[in-house]
Amino acid sequence: MAGYDEISHKGKVLRVGPRETVVEIISKSACAACHASSVCTVADIARKEITVPTDPSSVHREGDEVDVVMHQSMGNKAVWIAYVIPLAVLIVLVMVFLRAGMGELLSGLLAICGVLSYFFIIWLLRGRLSDEAAFYIK
């Protein structure tokens, strides 16, 4: 059982490689009762593949049922990166462009371009962000 600071999902090992293990998360109705269900995108998806670094000492094989665990702080960080910061960027840019005297339509379009630029930067940093991922098999 995962601790309070961890989010855990049951899954099945699909592939085991020397560097990465791919686990299929199988969401069940129990996800709705999880304390982190409001911030966890896995709770709404029936199946999702998660790539986890392979532990050299693990003895997992294809077909094994495992618990994939993530620290809750990483879930919170993902919510900030994916939702809170882009919303703040959008609101700030709309206000700045409106105050600069631009029309509402142009301000909105430029603000959306600003959010797209933010997500492009996140995409460029995806390797660095994935290195910080705290998924592991328990």
C-alpha cells in the first residue's frame, strides 16, 4: 500500500528492457475514491502505458502485476506545469495587451500564442523534465 505522500496504481508489465520497463496502468473504479483523483489524469483513463526506469535488481517479467508509484509532489508539480502556469500566462498576457491598447480579439490571440510558446518550451525541456519523473515499481 502506498504511503500518504505517494500515488499508486496497479498495472501489468508489458515489456522489460535493460533501461526501461513499460507498464500498462489499469484504472479501476477505486480511483474515484483516491485522495489524489482530482489531480490524477490516470483516474479518468481505462489504460495507459507508463515507462519506468528498470531496476537492475528487479525480477519483474512480462505479465507480472505490479504497483506503479509516483511521489505526490511530482503530481502536484505536473498540475502546476500543465494547468496553473499556462492559465497565469494567459491571464497576464491578456491584461498586458489590453492595457497596451490592443483590441480584445488581438489581445486574446496574442495571449494564446504566448501559451503555445510556453508549451513549446516545455516540449523542448521534455527530456530534462522526464529525468525528474519519480515513477517506480513497488
